[in-house]
Amino acid sequence: MSYGRTNPMPGGRRERRQRRGARNRILAQVGIAVAVGSFAVGSIAAAAVPALDAGQSLATSADIAALPEIATGSADAGVVTTETAEESLEPGSVKKDDPNLEKGTTKVVTEGAAGSQVVTYDVTYVGGVEVSRVETLTVTVEPATDEVIAVGTRTAPAVPAVSTVSPGTARAIGQQMAADMYGWTGDQWSCLSALWQRESGWNPNAHNSSSGAHGIPQALPGSKMATAGADWATNAATQIKWGLGYIKGRYGTPCNAWNHSETKGWY
């Protein structure tokens, strides 16, 4: 029988070499850091062994034969568990322009409400310590309700410059212009006089802050009268000129406009 096939003598050099080789193999297969403890000869601090890439062998200057037996039990292995948690969904906030609110003001239209979701994670523990957490599934149980805030955009109509023409003077101008432009005298003049007395009191400065209607004929908006002249805001004659043309084009005569105003409350 050859020497290579005989059993090694207990405590002999062959047995020590075989044990040294087995320990080398164990160290090469360890995928995570392990502590190297208590050398048999001397006293040194624990040495960290780095994790090895596939196919990489471990090299150390320590005498492997002097290392104690290395336990490769489950305590050093990574454990992956599936964990599920219910989490809150915080509501957002949405702003919407509202022309019915004054500019610079806000109003909460819809109160926000939190929602909820169920999230599943794959969690990895090493030695009882969490080392990674990966989200794998999310299910919305109750969606969050966004808060809706109305933002005011309405601006008060600008108040035009003030005319110095009195209502009496404006009425006299209107009577003359109605006769000259369309021949409206007698009953037609009476209808026109009553119509604009109701609308503005023949005041060139009459202004409706709610609607923006302006002037003797209460044009809405007042800027419509710019077709009769750039001074529409203060010039009584310009306002009357536009108003007479409006009545002629829409109703034909002042009495037709008056009858419509009597029935509908506007002309």
C-alpha cells in the first residue's frame, strides 16, 4: 500500500495539512464578513475578513493552523422576510381661480382628507439587523382627497374721471342732439328723457361699481362708448351720441326702448 493511501497519523503533519486545507476552503466560501478571533499563539485584536467575489480566494498572513474552528451556521446568513405595512397618503393642495372672489382673497372649497395604502416589502436581515428594504407591491385602500382652494381674481372696475357737466345741462344737450341726429322730438323725446332719467339721472358720472355700467346711457361696460369718442368717461355729448346710436340700432326709437325697459327692467 502506498504512503498516499494510508490514514494520517493523529497529530502528525499530514493531519495538520489536511485540516489547514479544509479551513482554507471554509474561509473561501464565506460570503460575508466574519471575525477572526484569538490566535493560539500571542494575543491580537479581531481581524475583519472582507466579503469575497465569486471565484476569489482568501489570502492571509496568519498561520491558518493556529485559527480556531470556524462555525458557518445560520446566524451569519442573510434572512429575507416579507413584511406588510399600512401607510398614510397625505392630501395635496389645488388652487383654482375664482372670478367671484375679490383679488387677493382665498377660500377653501374642499377640505383635504388623508388616504391610506398597503405596502409590501422584502426585508433582509443579517444577524438580526435590517440591512435592506425593497418595496415590492403597493395597493391603495383609500385615495387621498386634495384640498381645493379658490383664489379670487375679481377686480373692482376702475372709476373714471369726473365730469363737471351737471345733469340739467346734459339733459339739454341730449334733447338737442336727439332732434338733430334722428328727429326725435315730442313723445320720442319724452320716452328718451324718462329712460335715461331712470338709468342715470342724466348724470355723466353715474357709475355702477357692481356691473361696470357707466355714464348717461349706462353703457355696459362703459368702454363701449369709446366708439363715439376717447373722452367717453367724462364727456356728456360723447355719451349721448353713443346712447342715441345704440337705441336706434337696437330698438329703432326711444319709445320702443322705454317699453322694453318697462317690461324687462333693462334696455
